[in-house]
Amino acid sequence: MQSILHVYWRFARGMTLGVRALVIDGEERVFLIRHTYVQGWQLPGGGVETGETVADALARELAEEGNIELDDGGTPALFGIYFNRHVSRRDHVALFVVREFRQPRPPRPSREIAAHGFFHIDDLPAETTSGTRARIAEVMHGAPPRRDW
């Protein structure tokens, strides 16, 4: 049943929009997650739901996946918008850089999130996805941004 819904979703829906966050702590480490349903370590994020703003989706996804709360005074900086052809020909992802946040306690593994952590950019997990590595290089090392995720 799930595969039938996935096929329908890929071909019947209009453009989709997602958010991802490059969360950077005071030690210049980045927060990554590993989902239970896809391979590799990734930046936290997800889809923008109907009637939801991009800012609300970002805050929701960070809370759900990382128990990360955005500081009231801090505004995440939009870094770029990418075409994510790996998901569909209609998918776009807005990448935000988050430096002002709090994490009252580490998140607990769940059905969605198998593992999480803050990692130094020179010591990322071996299974970090190529898209995640590229976004980190763009933000942290000034690598030329690509249009595709």
C-alpha cells in the first residue's frame, strides 16, 4: 500500500517544498540525524505542510527531530533554495543556517530518528550523505553553492 501511495504522490502532487537546517553550536559543530527509513546522516528537516509557513515548518522539524528550540531573538538565515531531483521533479528545499538555539535535552531515538549528534565538520560520520556534505562545505568553507541538492 505504501508504494502505491508513493507513486501517486510522485506524479499527482504539485511542487513540494521542504526545509533543512544547518544547526551550528558554539564549538562550530553541526547537528546531524540518521532516520530509520533512509540511509545516511542528514541535516534535520522535512516538508512544509499545507497552511504552514516555512519558518513554522523549520521550528517544528527542529523540535521533532532534535529537541532544538529556536531562540526568540535569533532568526535563522536563509542560505539557499535547492532543487531536489532525488525526491521528485517537483521538490525544492530551503536551507537555513541556525546558530541561535537551545536544546534543553538531547532527543530520544524514535520510530523516525535512529540517531543524532553534533559533529565537528572535519569528523563527520562516514555515512553522511553527499548532499549534506555539500551543504556543510558551502556554508562552513565557502564552497560555491550548487542549484541541486
